[in-house]
Amino acid sequence: MRFEQVEFGKKTQEAQECSIPVEIRFAEVPTLIGEVLDKKLRSLADQLGAHKMRALFARIEECTDQTGQKLDAKGAPIDGRMLLDIMEMGEVGFDRFGRPTTSFVIHPNMAPALKRASEEVENDPELKRRLEAINDRQRQQWLDRENRRKLVD
């Protein structure tokens, strides 16, 4: 695949093979029906899904390294300041009412820590002011992008 990446020029991306070994022993063939077959297929699907997720996160890491949008916490737990650092790095879109449409992809185990960090931002006046400044700056950048768009008939 060839494409042009804004600020990084023309890129080429190779197709990535996605495969998992499938082993069916001769002895299990007669019983490979119903629930047994269903269990085997679920196991294969889980393995394939895990493989695809590892590939996705490897690609995300490659892109964030390249664009400088990676934050290495060096093992420290996420806090309000780090959450704001993350928010500052990304490009944010807004809905027609001016509300951010930001999404984060996180592991479910990160949800409690992210919630604590978000609460820290809400309860700390300094962090809350910084969040408002980030949102204002990102909203202006979004408006600038929208105003530069060319509409096609």
C-alpha cells in the first residue's frame, strides 16, 4: 500500500501476514462435532484475535514513535498531569456543538487509573485551567483545519 502521510511524505506499507497454526489430530476427528468443534473454533478465533490485536498495537507504536506522539511513563502510574500531556499531544475533533470528540484506546485494566486521573484534573484548579487551555487551543486548531478544507461538488 502506498500513501502520503501529512508531514512525513510518501509511505509504503507492506501487507502483514496473519496466521495461526491449526492442528487436528486424527484421533479427534470422529468427535470433532457439536460442542467440541465449537470449543476448538472459539479457541482458534481467540488466538487469531490476540494475534491481530498485537499487530494493531505494534502498528500504533510504530506510528506514535514516528510522529512523536508517544509518552513513556517509565512505569509511573497515570495521574492528572500525565493525562493532560497525553491530551495535548493528539489532534482532537469537535462536534457541531464544540464538544471534543476524543476517544482513547486503553486496556480495560487501565480504566480505574484513568478515572482517578480524570477526577484529579476535575478537582485540581490548576489542572482544570490547563485542561480548559488545551481544549481552547485544540478547538482553535480544529476550526483552522475546518476552514482550510476544500469542499468538492
